[in-house]
Amino acid sequence: MKKLTLSVMALLLLAVTTGIKAQDDAMMKAWQAYMTPGDVHKMIAKSDGAWNSEVTTWMKPGAPPEKSKSVCENKMILGGRYQQSTHKGTMMGMPFEGMSLLGYDNAKKTFTSTWIDNMGTGIMVMDGTWDDATKTINFKGKCVDPTTGKDMDVREVFRLVDDNNQFLEMYCTTEGKEMKTMEIKFSRR
């Protein structure tokens, strides 16, 4: 009886250990897939380098647009997992600097973009999905409305026209109405 009890306990211990090992292997495989840059990251990296930007902004509906120029430098960071973009130019007659991070989350299968600049103190965060037919990332997110101090919905359409041209459109929703606030034409330098 003692041998039978020891044998059963040994089999149970083996079963539990094997189950834990299988869970550990599955978890390790999932983390490996999550942390490894893939084809989408390679697609993002194609935008590395120097770009010229033609910026058009609209401050309120019906107002004439303001035009400005800027330059942008894109580079992949942290082992090809994220793209950092730095922007310099003028806006509203003042020096302008901005920075974004663009990433693709392998687990969620979505893009994430953050934006900061010297025209504010908040951080805009957006998530987006890829539309292969139009070569576009469609982002949605939030940023603060400085006039109210509350979050407002923002939407961005970022189209990869070709290897040397990109086009961005930004929309903000205030008082329940969406308005186009910016477009940027990027051309590789």
C-alpha cells in the first residue's frame, strides 16, 4: 500500500511538473512573439530618414488655412520596435518642435502613436488599424482641448502614398462636430 501511495504521488508530481513546464513553454513562446519585430515593423522602418513637410492647419471652421513648412527625421529605436520622429519648423509664426513615437503591438495587432510638442503640455495618444487597400493607418484617440481642459476625440488618417511620399490628415471633435484641423504632405529629402 505504501509503494502504491508513493507511486501515485510520484505520478501526480510528474503530471503537475509537466503541466507547469508546458505552461512555461507556452508563456515563453507568447513573449517571444510579442517582443520580436516583424513585417509591420519593417514596413514602419521604410520611413526612416529625412523628410520635408508642407503643413496646412485650420484653427476654426470657415477660417482661412495657415500654411507652414517643417522638416522631420524618423529613426527606428529599441532594436527596431518603435519609430521616433522629430519635427522642426514654424507654426503660427513661432518656432515649432514636436516628437512622436509609432509602434505596432504584436499581441493586440494595432498601431499606437504618441505625440508631444512645444505648443502644449499634454500627450496625445492614439491607436490605429491598417487598411491594406488604401495603405493607410486609421488612428483614433484623445487629446486635451485647452479651452475646456477636457479630453476631445481626435482622428488621424496616415497614408503611405509610396516610398517617398506620405499624407496625414487630422480631425478633432469639439461640441459634437468633427472638423479637419491639419494636413501634412511629407516628401523624402
